Amino acid sequence: MTVYVKGVVFENVNFEDPNCWRLEEYVKRGGYAALKKIINDKITQDDIIADMKTSGLRGRGGAGFPTGLKWSFMPRSFPGQKYLVCNTDEGEPGTFKDLDIMVYNPHALIEGMIIGGYAMGITVGYNYIHGEVFEAYQRFEEALEEARAAGFLGDNILGSDFCFQLHGHHGYGAYICGEETALLESLEGKKGQPRFKPPFPASYGLYGKPTTINNTETFASVPYIIREGGQKFLELGKPNNGGTKLFSVSGHVNRPGNYEIPLGTPFSELLEMCGGMRDGKKLKAVIPGGSSAPVLPADVMMQCTMDYDSIAKAGSMLGSGAVIVMDETVCMVSALERLSYFYHEESCGQCTPCREGTGWLYRVVHRIANGEGRPEDLDLLSRVGDNIAGRTICALGDAAVFPVRGMLKHFRHEFEDLINKAQKAKGL
Amino acid sequence: MSTNNLTTHNLLSAESLAQIDREVAKYPADQARSAVMGALRIAQVEKRYLTNDMIEFIANYLGIAPMMAYEVATFYNMYDMKPVGKHKLTVCTNLPCALSGGYTTANYLKQKLGIDFNETTADGKFTLKEGECMGACGYAPVMLVNNHSMCNHMTPEAIDKKLAELE
Ligand SMILES: Cc1cc2nc3c(=O)[nH]c(=O)nc-3n(C[C@H](O)[C@H](O)[C@H](O)COP(=O)(O)O)c2cc1C
Ligand code: SF4
Ligand code: FES
């Protein structure tokens, strides 16, 4: 479901062609030219990392950390084994962009990882793929075979002395494995429970070795940056928000799908690209960056541009770029109830504030939604939230609290109305 | 592959074992534990669900403690530790899908199959499960068949068609 508009990951991909993902087609689109350039012109690791920094590319997995900077943290001269890991555990509700990269353009990811391996002196990589998308995992395995057969991947790539091995690892159903250290645990064959940080993966990662982890879309943006130059990528977006980005638009629009557009595009334009609101209904609210991002009301959202800074200024976050659009018929209490259930269900249970707190959040929102709310419940939600946020091992705790805070900030009256009704029904 | 022969007979077919060997080969020689997720998946595809004997067999095959395999099988929610029907149908009801008919799909299936979530039809043909976001919300409502086959745009008509196809 990709509605390509203009961007670096899906540039020139013909989605109608069932073979568009194949190596042959990718090469026709200019694929693997960046890798050839690096090998033939003997481009240095420092030059690649400098170009990555110039590009302004920020991690597309949710946190938006500058990729060039992350790559520079890798201790390149470390004598032992180092690892490169791709995070395709796409499970943040509303996000479905990495799935389309795997299905329609897997070689962009593979080439991006090979270049990453070269730049950081890493010889082994893994791509961790979300459990529910087995077909994407199979496609990735096939694409790897193609890349090996063509001499782009494996020993002595393109006749040079650079070697890079890459493998797919299939998850089996756990949202928490999207968190990078949980993902590493899972890759080691353990329960996906996040690790304490520090140490960070750059010093203690997979099997205790220095490791760099990036999101699928981050890696898939690399070939363009190396081929066309970091400056050109930067200029596609705006300062501090370089390049184009995939937005997964779901909910009440006429054409849900992935839209790859320049960062800084007004939300109102994106909404138009999606064919506007379904059934001509009015826009009520948008969750702009995946379910963990605080909701924004229509009037605020219509003033935003789609980039990290604008959405942050409006009090939310761009996150993974999942845009969940809700029309005037949506009950915000029910919407929050479903999200709170999700975080409770997916908490790994290691930290008491998250394990117990997410249960409290869900149960309280559930009783409000079911006409059993109590006058003290909104304060209770705030207090429980304060006791989770910032007090846990990983950011899932925060992710469970942000949607609650956003809803209470912008749609408090809907919660109050239901609580008042519940009180009246009881004759109070 | 494994030289560890604590279990005397194979619980899995030669094809499944060959597939597991391919998983093991992806990881460093001293890290066969990394292959446990793949091995359990391959076993479940062959046997439909995982018994304790199977989990122990896999642990022995990989040369790891049975507890290590057991905790993985219980942590990840696509592993089935109890018998399931011939076709396990998992419907996503998370918010993005719900906005595009996820609950309509779930309710239609419940009514059509005469079962609730986590139940199996009397003929053992279908098990119904509620799922979390599958990373496919653009195709909502979505349903996963036997963990590995994603079905998009599952309106009631599409469900009728799909169920008729599933023998
Ligand atoms: C609960 C939780 C879930 C996450 N899920 C994902 C995910 O599905 N995909 C992803 O790329 N990053 C996810 N992240 C972010 C990763 O921890 C990490 O920041 C990211 O993979 C780094 O890559 P990037 O810098 O290229 O974005 C998640 C983080 C948390 C706390
Ligand atoms: S915050 Fe929640 S999900 Fe993260 S480690 Fe703690 S219990 Fe696990
Ligand atoms: S919410 Fe259903 S697939 Fe994402």
C-alpha cells in the first residue's frame, strides 16, 4: 500500500511490477551504484561518515537520533568482532513503512547495510524482522541470495578485500523487541527484555560486542546519500530535518498508505494527497508519530509541517512517521482505552512501575469508557502516569504515558462527560 | 548438525531439521542459542503447536538448556503452547485497524464461526485470536492465517471468500 510521491527510498519503484523488488530492477534504477563508487574510488570511512553527517539524516525508527553521529560512535579500530543490526521489528501501532521497503525495495536496505558495514569496519550484520510479516522475511532472504550471487554481498565484495555477511532473523510476536536492547537480547535467543543503558550498544551490543543499530528506512536512505551526496539529501528537506521521509497514514482518510514526501511538507498537503477525509467527515484529531505520540487536535495539526521540529513544537513527536487520522465520530476515551490495553499487554514486566502502572492505566480508562468512571479517576491517571514516566529501564513506560497525557490535555472534557454521566446514573 | 544426542529419536522431519541447520549457520559457532526462535517456529509449522517434549528436543538439538528454549516459547506470543485448530486466524484490533473496521471483522468472524477469541470450533478447523498491530495498518482490516500468511482488507465478503478457501 505505497502511494509514492517523491522521496529517496522509493525513487522510481514501479509498484505495479511484481518484479520491482528484484536485483535486476534495482540496478536499473541506479541501485548498487553507491557501493560500486565506494569500492572503485576507494572512498574512505571518514568521508562516508562525513557525508552522512552532512545529510542531516535522523534515525527513522522513532527517536530521530542523527545517523552520522551514531555511526561515528562505533569504535572502528576495535580489534574483535563488531556487528551491524537493522531494526525491522515494526510494531508501533500505525507504522507500516518498513514492511513496504522489504516487499518492494529490499535491496535499498541491503545496499545501505553493506555501506554501513564498510564505513564502520563491520563484517557481520543481522536484520531483525517483525514476527507477523513472515512473507517480508522470506522476500528478504531471497533478496540476500540475489545480492550474494551478484557479488555485492559476502566475501571480497566486487573484487575488493572488503567482506560483509548479512542474515535475516525472524521475530515471533513481541512489540518490545523493537526497543534496541530488547532486540539484541532476542537476537541472542533470549526473552526480549531491554537492558540497562549504559552501556550503550556501541560499546556493549550483540554478544557483548560493539554494535550499531538502525531502522530499516534509515539504512534504505543511505544509498541515495552516498550516490547523490549528503548536501543534496539535506536540501530535499529542511535544516535539521534533512531529506524525505515515509509517512504511514492510517485511519479515516480516503487513501491510507505510505507517502514518501520531503520533511517540512504541511500536514494539510499530506491530507490532500490522501484524498482527504473519508465520507467527507470532519477531522477531529491526529496521532502524528505512532501510538506512543501524544494526540493533537485538528486545528493544531493543520498548522503543523511534517518534520521533527514542527511536531515537537506542537507538543507531540514525529516518532516513526505513523499518522493516525481520526474523524469527528471517534470517542477519544475508547481510542485511548485500546492503546492503553496494548501497552499493558506488551510490557515485558521487568520494571514494577511499567508492569503495574500500565495495568492501572488500562483499568481506569476501561472503567471510564464503560460508564463506571469515578470523579477522582482523572487525577489518578495523572498520578499513575507520573509514577511510570522516567522511572523505567526502557522507553515503553514513557510510551504508555504520553498518549494518556495527550488525551487528557486536549480532550479532557470527553473523559469528564463520561464520568459525570456515570455519577448521574448512580444517582449521585 | 548438533552432536548433542540426549534425545534418542527425532521429533521432526528431515526437512525441518535441515531448515533448523540453516538457521544455526547464520550465527557464530558458539551462539547456537540465537537459532532457538527460528527452530521453534519451524517445529510449530510442522506440528502446529509446541509440546514440552518438542521444546526439550529443540534445546537438546541446539545444545542449550531446555529452560532457555522454554522461556522463549512462552515469551513470544506467536508460539502456541496449546493445541490450536487447523487454521489459526489472528485479527488485529489495535486502534489504526479499529478505525478501518477491525472490530467489524472480528465480530463477523466470531458470529460466523460461533466462537469467541481464544476458542476453537468444535470440528477443530478454526481458532480465533485477537492480535496487536502487525505493521500492516495501511491494509486494514488485516488478519493473519497460521502466523505466516497476511490477508489484507478483510471485509465480511473477503472473509467469506477466504474461509471457503481454507480447507
Ligand atoms: C518500546 C519501543 C519500541 C520501539 N520499536 C521500534 C521499531 O519497531 N522499529 C525501530 O526501528 N525502532 C524502534 N524503537 C526505537 C529503537 O530502540 C531504536 O532507537 C532505533 O531502532 C534506532 O534506529 P534509528 O536511529 O535508525 O531510528 C523502539 C523503541 C521503544 C522504546
Ligand atoms: S519499561 Fe516496561 S517494557 Fe521497558 S523494560 Fe521496563 S517493564 Fe519492560
Ligand atoms: S493496527 Fe492493525 S496492523 Fe497495525
